[in-house]
Amino acid sequence: MSFPKPKKIDVNGIQLETFEAGEGKPLVLCHGWPEHAYSWRYQIEPLVELGYHVIIPNQRGYGNSSAPESIEDYDIERLTGDLCGVLDYFGYDDACFIGHDWGAIVVWNMALIHPNRLKALINLSVPFMERGSEEWVGFWESRLGGDFYIVHFNRQPGVADAAFEQNLDQFLENIYRTNQWKDKPVDLGPGMNLITLASSPKLKGGMTGDPLMSSEDLAVFKNAFQISGFSGGINWYRNFTRNWGILAKYPQKVNQPALMIYGDYDSVPKSSNLEQFVPNVTEVSFDCGHWIQQERPSQTNTAIKEWLAQHYPG
């Protein structure tokens, strides 16, 4: 199956470039950073064959979707509100949502903020993030320092955006690697952060996996970021402090059935207590890095199909 043609839909006061295929119960697939709806290309045909309506938006700030200028326009209430708007547009009361990376963060919080719109969920890479008593960016800064990429995004606005745009090809070629951090943590030298990664002609340390995708597939991502730039996606990170405040009013428990898929060599750590916050969760792990559904499409599709058969049959 070729990747579906895009169409613009009006949701939540913006427009989202959206791709859809199939008929049946809805599955909404949510990409991460720095990605695109195309990251789900290996999942579409198997899910359509099972009898699902597969809907994949380029979320706000990505591709040809709207990219508001205000940082606050990317907070968690707006991001989850966009997904509610997707359901409204297609006439669904609820759906199963599947998220990877930042898409997983949005899906977890969809379960908290709009629990009646989310029937079941599957997340890859990023487990549920406990809100905790300490604001997230300050917590990471105190433990990981100012070069930690999320801290850098927040403390030096605009710097990373420009570096990624100036080194777009090199940055995406460097970051889209299989089995990152398999042997040891990334070491790009003193002051390491993602800006170093963007401008590094050769990778050092453990991020030595093979290229994740073909040049033709990579071109889809490169072309998309030439259109959107990087500020919209990075603004999601710049709302971590705001989101921490917003989420204080929501119970920190996901009651819907959930599947959590990890990569053994992902830089994102696995959760040691996920069941405390997601009591109806099934956890699996694959021999891969961060880009799970692209690195291990067959395993990912099998795990998703088997879990859906039990918890959200088509």
C-alpha cells in the first residue's frame, strides 16, 4: 500500500495535514519529534487489513499543518485538544490511540485530560511520566545540567531551532540511526547536546548504528522540515513547565488498557513502576533503539495486532 494522500482538516482552531486509510474502528497514530506521519508507513497496511480506519495527523508544528508562533499554543491541553478535534472531524466519540516518542506523551495525557475520548492506547518508547513534586525542566537541569537537550531548548530559545535548520540534512542523517546507544552513551565531546549532533560531520561514541531508512524515505522527512522548520516541534518541549502546572488538576492514573513497547537500546529509560500509574498495562521490549516501529516493523506490527485482538478488536 502506498502512503495515503494528505488532506487538510480543521480542528481546534487550526489545520492539520492528515493521512487516512481503511474503514472500521478508528486508530489514531501520533508521531514524535523530530518526525512526521510518514514514520508510521509500515503500520498502515497491516492495520487496514485487520479492518481499522487508520488516521495519522501531522501534529501542529509539523509538515503542512498549522504552526502557531506562540510557545503556549503547544501546551498539552492544545495538543490533546487537537486529537479530540480529529475525532470530531471524522465523527467518532472515541478511538484507540497509538503514540511514539512525544506522540506517546500526548497519548498518555489524552487518557488523563480526555478519558472519555480514548478507549485504549499503545505507546512506544516513552512510558508514562509521573508528574511528581518538582517541575520537570528544573529537575532535569539539576541532575543533567544545562547541556541536556530539553534544558537547552528551554533556557536558550531559538538557538537549537536555527542550528537544526542550518544543518538540516546532517542533523536528520545523524539522529535517524538504528540501535543508538547500544554499546555506551553518546559522547560527542565537551558540552554535548543536540546542537553538537546537528553540526558533527562524524558521530562519536555509541551512536554508531546504521542509517535508519533509505535516502528516498529520508527525503520525506527532510522535505517536511524544510517546510515547517523546527520551532513548532521544539515548542512542545518548551511547555514542559507549563504542562507540569496544568496536569496538577488531573488524577495521575491511566485506567484504559494499554500496551507499552520499549527498545532495549533506546536512550529513553524503561519505567520501573509503570503499573502503579497504568494498572492495565502490558509491557514488551524489542532489540532495537529509539525508532521502534521503523527499526522493527514486523515485531511492532505483530505485537500491536495481537494486543488489539484482545483489547480493541476491529
